[in-house]
Amino acid sequence: MAVIERVDPHDEAALSAWYRALRAGASAGRHSPLVAAYEEMRASLREPGSAAERSAWAAVDGGAVVGSLLFALHGRENPDLADVDVNVPEEHRGRGYGGALLAHAERLARRGGHRVLLAEAFVPSACAPEEHPGAGFALRRGFRSVHREDHLVLALPVPPERLRGRVERGAPRRGGYRLSTWSGGCPPGEAAAVAAMRTAMERAVPCGDLEAEPRVWDEGRVRAVEARTRRQGYASIASLARGPDGEPAGYSQLFIPEHTPGEVYQDDTVVLEPHRGRGLGEALKALNLLRLQSEHPDRRRVHTWTAAVNTAMWEINRRFGFTPVEVAHRLQKAAHH
């Protein structure tokens, strides 16, 4: 019989044992698993940020950690939501540990007045979700798959001449567009443009039947997230397009995790509707990749997640050489069930 215990993020031994269970469970059976490094997870639990709250819980049986729960609350736009991440290593499955952790998460949600539980499952492309250990576990317990995105991977390096060609073909100079790029925090004077782009991205990205309100970004939120990602060990590269009138038209960003060698995360890429069809999205992504390969030549893969219904971005990713490796299912359940 497992006991569910809260993990003190300042207790290195307890947190390490919890993380080992999380990593083993989250990586099992996956082709290209991406699991946050221990250092990232530790930083996010110790300093989650003013708009978030995260807690770690362990299922302990016979003195051993046999399963993990990460329970996270959303910020000011979505106080009803709680994210639940349950992981049980393969050798401990089938003994009720996952069910006990999920039941504990549901109690936490009800106690805090959170109406909806969200979870995620990463399923091989050829596998039906109900046949997958993680997704099947959630579906049998009342979750529904309300949104899916393909997890795509691009092998690096990409020939620089091909990337430069994509920059030149996108938004030619005669169109009056200006592209800029930077590493790290956005330059003085650009935070407002980045906030506008990130707000637009949250409103534009397909999210299926997910019960989540898009976040509204301002300069303060941009700077707070920059500081938090730095603490977690992420470098970043971003590019911005401005239209003929000088207003922001498009934006793209990469994250480079210090503690996960070889890997890169593609974050936002958005082009505002009046500026679409000019190759801006492709140009911005190519500009970032050129800078990435120059500044971080050790990186071997870029990961991105794109909904199948987002055909324009899927086609851009295909032209770059991204290939699908698995499907990320966003799962949702009413907390009172």
C-alpha cells in the first residue's frame, strides 16, 4: 500500500528520488522523449513564478518512491484549471500507484476549488490512445482527449545556404518588412512588441476543446518569464518582423536547455493575419536556426509541436525537414468526477 507524501523541493535526496520516478515513467516506450532535466524541475518547484503554483508528490511503498505526481495551477486567466502529471516507472505499474496519485490530485483540485483537470500523454503515431499505457490509464479514469498535436523533430545542422535562401525569399525587402533577431532577453524597446505577439499567438493557436482562456501578455509578464526561464537554465533566440508601418507583424522563438544537451525547443511562431502569405513565418524560423547553429553548434535536434489542423505551419515544418515522432494528446476531465 503506497503512502502519498509531499516532496520538499529543498530536500535534494527526496527530490532526486521523486525525479527518478518521474523520468523513468515519462520516458518509457517513447521514441524521442523530452523530459525536463532535474535542474529545470528543481528550479521550477523552488521558484515557480508569481502567477503559478507547483507541488511535487511521491507515492512511497516500502521506503521506495514508486510513482510521481506534479500538480500545477495556472495563472490569473485560468484559476479553474489544474495540470496533473502522473508517472509510474514500468516495473511498478499495475499495482494501483498511478490511481492513488491521480485520486490525490483530484482531492487537491477539489480542495482548491479547481473545476477542470488537464493532463498530457505522448503516444506513438501508429498507436491508438486507448491502447497506450499512459493515455489509456487517463481515458479509463474519465479524461477525454480534447486536443492533439504532432511532435516533430528536425535533425541539425541544416545547410546554412538553404536557411539563408528561406530568409531571402520570405518578406523581400521591396515589401518593406524588417527582420531583427537576438539572443537572450528581448532588447530595450521590443518587450511591448513581444508581448503583443505572444498574446496573438495564444489567441491564434488551435486548441481543440481545451477549456483554457488565452493569456494576455504585457511587458511585465515578458520580463518575468525571461527571468524564470534563465533560472531554469534556458538560453533563447528570437526573431521579430515589423511591417512597412513599423508595427510588429511576426515573431518566432527557440529555447536551448542548458541541462538537456543536444536538444532545442521551438516555442512560438506567429504571423499576424494581414501579413500572412508572404513567407514571413518561414523567414523568421530560418533566421533563428542560422543564429542557433552559429551560437550553439553542439545542438542536434529541434523539437516542435503542431496541430494537424494547422496546415500552414505543418507545411512550413515539412519543408524545413521536420518529421513526426509521436502525438501529444491534451486530456481533460471535470475535477468533481
